[in-house]
Amino acid sequence: MLHVDLDQFIAAVEVLRRPELAGKPIIVGGRGDPTERAVVSTASYEARAFGVGSGMPLRVAARKVPDAVILPVDFEAYLAASETVMATLRAQPGATVQVLGWDEAFVGIESEDPETYARQVQAAVLERTQLHCSVGIGDTLVRAKVATGFGKPAGIFRLTAANWLDVMGGRPTKELWGVGSRVSARLAKLGITTVAELAACDPRSLVPEFGPRMGPWYAQLGRGDGASVVDDTPWVARGHSRETTFQRDLSDPAEVEDAVRGLTAQVLEDVVAEGRPVIGLTLKIRYAPFLTTTHAKKIPETFDRNEILERVLDLAAVIEAGRPIRLLGLRAEMAMPDDARKGHTPTRGGW
DNA sequence: TCTGGGGTCCTAGGACCC
DNA sequence: TCTGGGGTCCTAGGACCC
């Protein structure tokens, strides 16, 4: 199958609207005001050359690139572009499309010559949207996804069982899709630092550290093995959440309660649109400076706004008065048929 | 420098039940 | 005095991805 990933997607969409920005360092984040608390969503390649990347505080990014064009995030524009891209992918002959995010998708195909097919995909996307993409070709989802990174920008790369260890074996485990800094550090404690070492380890040996599911799964990831079927069943959200960033930390309990009420109203709006019962609520709070805690409440499968609000305020009462906090958000989990759960796969994203 | 906003899934431990 | 074994549910929290 193929993994298709748009190059610097958000920045590229902005350039389409404003061609005069082509070739300039562009940073997109928050409301486009680098004096506010916000982070970078995407930076163009020109801005990345200065060391700016997504997730970086906007303030820091602005300081690194004094000449940067800083733009606000425009979700509607990216969503519209994304839908055109995905429609183009679905129109390819024999293609099964599994959307992973705004700017990426798996495309299941049967082809004797996947490179040629991939070039046709790139040409079709470029013609239809004026956007460039990179394509990974693989015999599993993991290999296709990892391959795309070697194709960037605007290229094609193939990773299969035949060359996986040659290409990836000597690289750190963190470069795997699904292994972040925490897990790579825990693997290092076990003497595993490279993909080849992870691939060679006994899956059972990882169970004490990572549990019965994740342990063997990481070993499989090291080998590049796993699912090889692109699944285009429509994605159903398990829940909705709203988060908010305050320009200063809250410490007054009355302020906190107001904020909680506001978040609750927002998340309920999203959930009402869905028409499914709410079964759980989670309030995420960050105590200054950086300790994040989660408070969860299971609620019955009814949908009564007052009851839900009451329970959220219950949760908010856990917050210690006077302690500066940053309210991260509220998440509502919705009832789902059991057979709709997928089990562990690398993230399915949520756009 | 000081950390978005939207998601996904997993795990440990305690409560509770038979 | 010491404390079954199996199960489910809930809470709290962790990790990862785009």
C-alpha cells in the first residue's frame, strides 16, 4: 500500500491564497500574534531552516526568525483543502483510502508497479490542488508510513521486509511510528537503542516493562510488521474534547468554575450534534508550572445537561483553591457499540 | 522558552461482587 | 488468624500521533 503525506501542508495552503509568500519563512500558529501564549502549528521549510518546528511556543519561534510571516490558524481553509485531496485519492483506480489526518492517508492498491502508481497520485493531487505530496510504499502500514519520511519532499520511497533492516536497523527506536521519547528511554534501560535491537528481542521480554499488549506490539514495530490492510470504514469519534489556553494561569476558584462552565457548554454542543449518549467525562488540569492531572467521572447513559454540568462541577471541586492552574480541557466520551472499537493500531488521528 | 487543540489506546490499582 | 480466585467497573494517569 501507499502512504501519502502532503508537504508542509498548512504553510502550502497559505501560500496558495497568498502567492507572494512563496519562498518566505512562514509560521502558522494560534491567532498569529507572537506576543500571546500559543504554539506553532506548522512552519514552512524556509522557517524550519532556522530551527522552528511544530509544538514550539510561538514566542520562541518568532524570536528565532525575525523576518517570519506569522499567520493565524484557519481550520476551515485546511479542512477544505484536505477534503479535495482525499477526494482525489479516492478517485484513483482501485484505491481504498484510510484518512489519518488533514494531510495524510493510506491508499490500498494492487499494482505491479507501485512507483508508477505513486507518481500518478502525486500528479493528480498536484493538478487538482496545486499541493505537493510525498509517497511511501510498503508491504505493511508501518513500513509505508515510515517510508514516506525518506521520500520528503515531493519524492517516493519504498520500504518492505526486504530492505527494512538495511534502512532502519541502525536508527534509534524513536524514529518508529508509535515510539516517542518516553518509550525509547525505557527501551534504552533494557539495553535496546536501535531498531535492529528491538527487532531481534523476544516480544515476551518486554511484557514486564510495557504490559501484555504494548510490549509485544513494540517488538513487532521494530520488525516493521503489523497490519497490511487499508481499512476505509468511516471513522467514528469516540469522544469530543475542548481545550483552552488562558493567557495567564487561573488561581481564583470562581474563575476556575466559570472556565469549567464555559468548556462544558462547548463540549456539550459538539456532543449534541453527534446524538449519542455521553458515558464519561474527563477534566484535564495542569497545575503550574507543569504537572498535568486528569479527573474522570463515569456517567450513566443518559443525556441530561444539568446532570452533566453538575458532575463536571464535582470534578472541578477537586481543584485546590488558590493553587495556580492552567485548565487544559474537558473531554466527553460517548457510547459506542463494542464492535466499533479497533484495538491497538498506531494512532488513527482525529481530524 | 515554556509548552495548542484535537484525537487514539493502554495500564495499574482499588472497589465491589459472587 | 489469615485472607480463595475470578470477574467487572471505575478512576487516575501515561504515552503517542497530527
